[in-house]
Amino acid sequence: MVRISNKNFSIENDGTAPPGQIITEKFPVLTFGNTPSIDLDNWKFSITGSISKNLEFDYQSFLGLGEITLSSEFHCVTQWSNLDNQWSGIPFKTLFNQVQISRDTKFAMIHCYGGYSTNLSLDVLLDDDVLFATKHNGETLSADHGAPLRLIVPKRYGWKSAKWANGIEFMEKDAPGFWEMRGYHMEGDPHKEQRFDSDK
């Protein structure tokens, strides 16, 4: 069951958001199932798949990779968009540079606490605005918003910005994640309105 809270749409789309979206200054919480309870002392982030050697980080060593701060839009598949967000975290590129992938690796599955997963192409993940966020608008993420770590992929619908992330699995062939197995689009580009697998 999906829970929605603090939903307050106040601004019509004036053309600055993707088609089919309504602009809001709020950031609603959408969650499937229960919010996991995560102990930072036991938190682990793993990098596996089609790479030469698996890696694992604890929370402090992960943060030690070097955080950046950037601004980006956020577009939810439920048709709201927040156009002004500041995120702080570790760029995906930083993690990518820690490993040696196989020549044919072109995709990754992001895994999360609670059993969630979502697939993305490396072409998307290696954009400069993709990061694993620990803060939103200067504040540490709340558990409902994905703490301690949430992937942020501004150029895709929000279900691709996976909450409670705990790993990357590099893949040579694409495969569906949690929502993709349930009929959501494999790519989820909001500018193409790729909400469901029937959308081109």
C-alpha cells in the first residue's frame, strides 16, 4: 500500500515542469510498505555484479568518499514536481570510479533496505547530477524520505530515486526492479511521460 502525506499542490504547470505534472513547493512522502529501521552502526553499502572485485562500505567510510551539494528538480510519477531542491551526498560517479566494470556493463540495479530495488542505465547514472543523498535542503534526511541514504536521479521519475539505498549491482543486461516488475516503465523519463510499460 502506498502512503501519501503532506500533499499540497498549489501551482499549475506553467511549462517549466515536464508534461502532465503539477508544481508544488511541498515535498510529499510516498512510501510502499513500512519505513525500515536502520542501525547506522550496522549499516553497509555493497557494490557487486559485473565488476572485478566486490566492495563494501560502512557509513563513515562511505561519507569519507566526499560529499557535494547540488540543486535539482524532482518529478514524482503521481504527477507532482518540486523544482527547487538542494541535495548533499556522494556522487554516483565517485562510486563508479572505485570499481573496474566489465566491458559489456551498461546497467545497474540499486538495492535498498526493505527489499526495494530499481534499475537504471549507466548513461543516466553517470550524469553529473546523480548522487546518493544524505541531506535535503540543508537538513539530514528523515527516515520517511529515505535516511540514511537516498539515490537522487533528477532526470527520471521519483521511483527511480530509491530510498534507503544500500547497494549497487552492476549488470551487463537490463532487468526490472521492484516497480518495474509491477508495470512501471523501465526508463521512467518524465519528459517523455514514461510512467508505465505501455508508454513509449
